Amino acid sequence: MEKKTTKPATANQIKIKLIRSAICTTPKQRKTLRALGLTKINQVKVMPDNEAIRGMIAVVSHLVRVEQ
């Protein structure tokens, strides 16, 4: 039997919550929200905390709330 080594689920991950609607946003911002997996208000996604995700959050920072 092999032992499985897993990281804790919260290590190097962030919660992203959509707090404002994507109505009246630019197409780039809508595509970014879609890439993050956020389609409905109050929807929360847990994503890895890396530079790519942080860059996407920067594009839609006025629409989302980030929790560590």
C-alpha cells in the first residue's frame, strides 16, 4: 500500500466571491469572471493563490471580494 500525501485544502488558496453583477462591464471583464468560474452574485470559488489568478482578480477587483 502506498501512502498518499496531500496538502491541507487551505494552504496557498484564496476564496473569491462575486459581489457585484457583470452587467455594464466590458467584454474583457466578463470573460475574466467566466475564467474564474464566477457566474452568479454571491458565488464563491476557492482558487490557488498564484500570479495568474491574482492578475485576473486585479482586472475585476471592483466586482469581487477576496478572502485568504
